[in-house]
Amino acid sequence: MAERVDKAVEATPELDVLLEHIRRARGFDFSGYKRPSLERRIRKRLDAVGLATYSEYQDFLEANQSEYTQLFDTILINVTGFFRDKPAWDYLADEVLPELISEIPADKPIRVWSAACASGEEAYTIAMLLAEELGHDDFRRRVKVYATDIDDDALTRARQAAYPPEAMKTIPEALRDRYWEERGGGIVFRGDLRRAVIFGRNDLVQDAPISRVDLLISRNTLMYFTPETQARILGQFNFSLSEHGFLFLGKSEMLLSHSELFTPHSLKWRVFKKVPRVGIRERLGFITGALREDEQEAPGRYAQLRDSAADKAPVAQVAVDREGCLAFANHAARRLFGIRPAEVGRPIQDLELSYRPLELRAGLARAHEQGTVVNLGRARWSRDGEPERMFEVEITPLHANGAHNLGASITFVDVTAYGRLTEDFDQSKRQLETAYEELQATVEELETTNEELQSTNEELETTNEELQSTNEELETMNEELQSSNDELETMNEVQRERANEVERLNMFLEGILGNLGVGVVVVDGDGAVQLWNDSAFELWGLRGDEVDGQPFAALDIGLPMEPVESALGSALGDGGESSVVTVDAINRRGKQFSCTVRTLPLRTRAGNSYGAILIMSGLDGGAPELVR
């Protein structure tokens, strides 16, 4: 809501002149606002622009029209939020809305007025609660939420129905998921329900209220007005509410001094019910009382003449007394609106005429309050089988002897032909504006398309550069792979040379071992045979591939193994001792002979043992030789 702040400062005539200037220049009437608040807020603007007096600031406003915006933003402070004071909204949802809806027939509309709505959060809050209570289909069919404020900028934001994520934190998650959609970086109220919320500008101080309202929400607004202005606004709120309507105020507003207008429904949560305003209604004495003094001096035929002239006037005219009862309707009005003689004397709000072709009660209230003619503008009217007509409606207050308020006269002037010409002109103007807007939109779309094409071209150029860079990287990788391949070929060549060298060494070693004339066996550290020369084959009858990897001590040959195994253990041990053992053996041909076995340790340069050599031969005259 648009709030105003206070400061107790004495009023000055210069301030009154400034406020009157603002009212004439921009239509903002701040005369009903608390004077200390205005003094403080306007003084803030004077200090901001470096001025000392109100008259200087008035001259500054005339020379700098943009200052009005700064001034109004300073005076009107928008403080609102979704479900502000949530316990009060919970009471409204749980207790008030079910009772209110039960009192309204299912085929009747439900009208809500959110007064001083600021940027619209409270209007959308009540819309969500009503949609939850009624269901979405009934909500779209029956509900109208009228949200008004004096701040045009706040109304513009409210109409957009888009709010930042931080503003949505007070909305329960279930409601947020059902009624809000993410769009364009913000969160937007559902479009199918948004049409039920209508925003418009309304100054509570000087504009007419919205009538036939079932629920009126005005939270923490009244406390910023003077007591006189509060009383006037509350009178309009009383007029606005239907007989079963509720008034929902803020936690700082009690209404204890206005019991003739509202009675508490829940004082704790600031919910009030309307008190009907019933006066003494002299239903038919309204006009005759005004003319009584003249009729004492004029013949009766003049009164009859006046009545007949009014009845035969071509302009439809009705008269309402001060209490709001129909007192008179001439022939044109009776024919136009189907008014029956029995309806004379009934309250105007009980007649269809009070809201068709347009709302009359708010205009009547303004006419009585201001004492001047009120023009309600144009309204359309049609009856079955008749073409639609357009009327200009005016309300003129009637006074006796220039002072006593008798009531009001309402005239309906037929302006159908002029209205159609105006509508045709407006339609042509709108079509021209639409064509211009479409052309402008086309130009903007073309510019946007050009920018997108330019952007696409730049992206393609960037992609081409990236592909070129990737191709260069692939060529570099290919060169590196080629270099690695060359290195591998060089390593393979070295490996082949080493393999050939090892093969030559093996052949050389086999040649040496084969020509020694003695059996040579090489075992590893575990005693398994690793090398077995041809002489060992000739001696024992086992080929090298038969004994390769077999434990020497486990071979089935004609050599006693116990003394040889002991000597072999000494050679493989940590000491690495050499020894010679002579035993009686049998060769592969079954010939017995004396075999000398010499064991030699194999050690690394560091002295570690990794195997042993066994040299086996027969003895003949002291010289070792192979026994055949």
C-alpha cells in the first residue's frame, strides 16, 4: 500500500499554497493527509534540491517537471508484501472467506476491492485465497478483484504481475507452485487467473469509491490521514460494502470511534462488518416539501404545469431524494428503463437503474458531498428488440432556497449519433496506431534479425578459428607421433642387434660347453636345471629339454644324489663353497664308472649367490674325461 510518514511540524500558509498548486498541476490532493507527515517529506525534497522555502520550491517545480516524480516518490512510500502479517491472512482464509461465500448466491459475482494496493501483492494474495476456496473454474467465472492506488508507477508494476524470486519467499510453496510461473528471469502470476484482477488509479480522498463490494481490503492506510479525512473515507467504505460485506484493515487500525459505520467481527485480526445506514425517508414529500412555500403564493395550475412539462421533456430524467429513494421519473425515463409507478419511493439501490446502464450510487454520493454537477460520462443501453443507444449521464444536486439539500436530478441525454462518430474516429485512430506499431515492431524485428545474423556470422567465424586451431593441434600431434614412431623403430633396431648378439653369445657358449668333453649342468638358486650340455646328455641319456626347470636332485640318472646334493647345497649357500665329490655312477649305457662332480658357486659382483655349476667327468689316469 502507499503509506505516508509523519512528523509533528506546525503548518504554514506557504505549505497550503504549495499543496493547492500540486493539486491543480497534477491532480494529487494531499490536503487530507496528516500535515506533520507532509511537512517532513516535502522538507526532505527541499533539502535535496538546496532550497529554503515552499515558495522557492513551487517555482522549482514549475521549472523542473521531473521533480514531481521525485516528490511523489518521497511522499508515497510503498510498503507491502505477499501474506503480510500472515496470521491475519490465515484468519481471513479460514473464517471470513467461507462465511462470505456462503452468503452470496452461487450465480452472483464476488467483488473485492483492494484499496491502496501499491505494487499489487495484497491483490494477488486475496486472489490466490479465493481461488483456493472456490476452485479455479468458479474463480474465473465469479470473482473480480479491483485493486487501486494513487501511485501510477506502482500500478504499472502491479499490472505486469511479475515479481523477483526474493519477493515470493512469504508465499507458501504449494500456492507458489499452483499460481506462479517462471518467465523472463522473474515469477509471473498465472495468465488465466490474472484477468480477474483489475488495476486502476483511485485517490481515496477525492475519487468516488467502488460500489457493491463484498470484501474491502485497506491495510495500514487510514492511519496516515487526518481524523476528518479518515471519517470521510470510512463513510465511502461503508457505502461501498454490500450488506454482508467485510472490511479487512491493518493491525494498527481499530475503528473504535466509528461504531456507527462498522462493528468488529474480529477485533484481534481487524476484520469488521458494515453497519447499515438507515435514515428517515420521506419517500414522496421530497419535491412537494421544496415547493410548499411557493405553492402557498402560486395557483395550483402552475404546479400542475411544472409537473406536466417535466414529464413530457424529451430527455429522460429521474429525481432521488436525500435518502436515496426514487422520487420522480418522467415519461421518457419510465419508457426507457421500464420504471413502474409502484417503484416510486423505493431505495435506488433496490432498482436495476442504480447500476444499469452504469453505477449511480457513487455519483450521487459525490454530488451530495461536493454540491456540484457530476458528469458520469457515457453509458450504453439496449432493450430486447431495440438497437443499442448511448447516453450522457449527469447528476445535479437540488437545493431549496439555495441551501437545504433536497436530493438530486439525474438526466440521460441521448448522444448515440455523436458517440458512434466518436467511436468510428477512435477506431480509425486505433487502427492507424496499430498499423504504426506493427510497422515499428516489424522494423525492430528486422533489426533484431540482422543482429542475430551478425551474431551467427561471428559465431561461425569463431567456430572456423577453433577448427583451424584444432587442425593445427592435430598436425602437431601427428608430427609428435611420427617422431615417437621413429624412436620406436630405432629402439627396435637396437633390440634386434642385442638379440642377435645374445644369439651369437648363446651359440658361442653352447660351442664351448659342447666341446669341453665333460658334462656341465647349471642350476639356479633353488637347484632347478637351467643349462644341460650335450656331454651331460651323452653321460646320463637325458636331453636338455627333458630336464629344463627340473630340480637336479630329483633327476632319475645313474648318479648317487646324496653326496652330490650336499656339495650342491654348500655351493648355493651363503658361503658359496666349491667342492669336488667322487662317486661310483652308472652312465646311460649301463657302464659303471667313477664319476667326479665338481660344484662351483655362481655369484654376482656384489657377492650374492644366484646358482651353481656342476662339472661331471670320469677318472682315467688322473685326467678327467668323458666315460663312453
